[in-house]
Amino acid sequence: MSNRQPLPYKSPWMNEELEMFRKQVRRFVQEEFVPHEARWRQQHRVDADAWTKAGATGILLTDVPEEYGGGGGAFAHECVVMEELARSGVHFGQGVHSIVAHYILDYGSEEQKKSWLPRMAKGELVGAIAMSEPIAGSDLQNIKTTARRDGDHYVINGSKTFITNGWHASLVCLAVKTDVSAGGKGISLVCVETKNLKGYRVGRTLEKVGMHGQDTCELFFDDIPVPASNLLGPAEGKGFYQMMEQLPYERLTVGVGAVAVTEQAVAITTKYCKERMAFGKPLLEFQNTRFKLAECKTEAHIMRVFLDNCIERLMTGDLDTTTAAMSKYWLTDRQCAIIDECVQLHGGYGYMAEYPIARMWTDSRVQRIYAGTNEIMKELIARSL
């Protein structure tokens, strides 16, 4: 039998240009974000200038065409940014920002694209997508926020909750009912520029179990006037279809973070078990520890291979809704299970907030809830049976 160490796995979508880009992103995150991460967690949001710094460095809207101010790259570039943020433990809402950009890119008019996307790429506009409401989470057809047409404007009333980037958001992609009698067919998407907007209010920053550095807020809309030209798409009533069409992109971004964090958790736990002594020897010398880590490493590798397949399929336009749901459900499920094992292997220190593994544990739990709960993912998968 050979004792040769296995060659490190390399994602098939990675290439030399992406490796160079990864080094650039990693350097930026380590120098500009990580030193402030503890303070950002205390204040429950990143500093406002984090957005413009990220824009100036070129890590925003990396897969948006250059003609609209983006990086002109592929989804692979977005993956690199998301992975580096996830591994560093920094909660910066770049993923949501990119999702909003893709709504505009896919459904916006040329005028809308040229107005909003370049400013988003520079970090001058911060994107948020506002779907969830106090009584409507996964049940998006039940939203109550309304947009009533009044001449060349909509008058919008309602509220949204659990909104990522809510505090800093200056461009909100808002799900509204333009026809309250039409169910899902009455939903439209309207982009709202929030600066100095009368009737718009950001509520409290929500106190979450984890992801403390990520601003998550309530938003309130009281008779706010929005130009009718801010409607996304050719006509009203297209919003539900647009949201369903974009969800595979959103759900795969969740999967990217899940795998990156899981890989980091296994790595730091392995290091801890090599260094931590118990009964006169390193934890790694106990068979239970070795077996648990072997299981975690194997599952993390399977997660990576599945994710890579989904990334390649998304980039070729072949990622279907069912597989995207599978990736979101299974990758986040495994993320939580593996990180829980890693906490156990840390013993009492795994429950201390000063240890990265404890923060990974609390941060990861929401992954099984947002972007559609994992129970909803199973329903979507079941429809394909």
C-alpha cells in the first residue's frame, strides 16, 4: 500500500486567471474587512465605506457585463468572492447585492441597467431584495405590500422584514401587489431608490442568533411615490415568475457559502485536534476523533464535488430548478451537521463565542431557512418525482 498523500482537489471551473483573482480578493478581505469584523459584529453592520472600497477593488458585480460597469466575468468570479468572504467569517452582503443586479440585468430596461448597475458596481448604490413580510415568508403569494398606480407613479404601502443589507440599502428590489385580487399573478417587482424618499423608513436592526455583522432590518413604506418607470419587466404581474426564475441563482449562492464554511470548519477543527492535548496525547490520536474527522472531510469533499457540478451547469445555463433546490437543501443540511460535529470535537471551547467554530455554528443555522426553507426545497424536489 502507498503512503502517498492525496493530491489536493481542484474545482474544474477554476483556472489561472481565477486563481490570480482569488489572491486579489483574499488580500483585500484580509486587509480591509477582517480587522474590522469584530467591531462590525458589535454594531450589527459593516461600515458604509466598505461598499465603496469593495467597488473600487472590483469585487462587486463581477459577473455583470462591462458595458454596465460590471467585471465582465462569469458566475465563477462571484463564487471566488463569496468563498473568500465565507472563509474569513465576514458577513458582507455582496451576494444579495449581486442577486439584485441580476434582476435588473435580466428584466430591466436599457435605461434602468445604465442608471443602476454602474453605481451598484462602484458600491454607490447598495442593493437589497425585499420579499419577506411579517406574515409571508416562503409563501410569497401572500404578500400584502401594495403598489397603486397613480398617473406616472406608484404609491406603495406596506412593510418588509428580514431584509439583508436593509440598513445600507439605497436600491431596494421590492415585491409588491399591483393587483390584490390576482394572487401570484398580481405580484410585480419595483425598484426603489431610497435616498431622501418621503415615507420610507428603516426599522430596527434585528437581533439575530448569528451573522451579527450582517445588517438585517425591517423596512416600512408609507405612501411612498415611486416612478412607474421603475417597474421591472414589460408589464405588471410578472414578479412571481421573475422571482421563481431567479431563485436557482440565489439558492446556489447559498450553497457556495455552505461549502466554503464547511471546508474551513473541518480545517480549523483538524488543526485544533492536532494541538489540543487530553490524557497526555493529542485529540487526533483518539480513534473517535479520527473517525469523526474522516467522516466530516469525506462529506465536505462530496459537497464540493456536487457544488462544482452545479456551478458548471449554471454557467452553461443548464441548472434546473430541481437541482438548485437539491443543492440548497442538501449542502446547508450537511453544513449544519458537520459544523455541529466540529463544535463537539472542540469540547467546551467550541461553545465559546471567541472561537471561530462557535460563530460558524450560530451563523450557519439560518442557511436552512432563508432563500426558501429546506422543507420548501423538498417540496420542489418532490414535484419532479
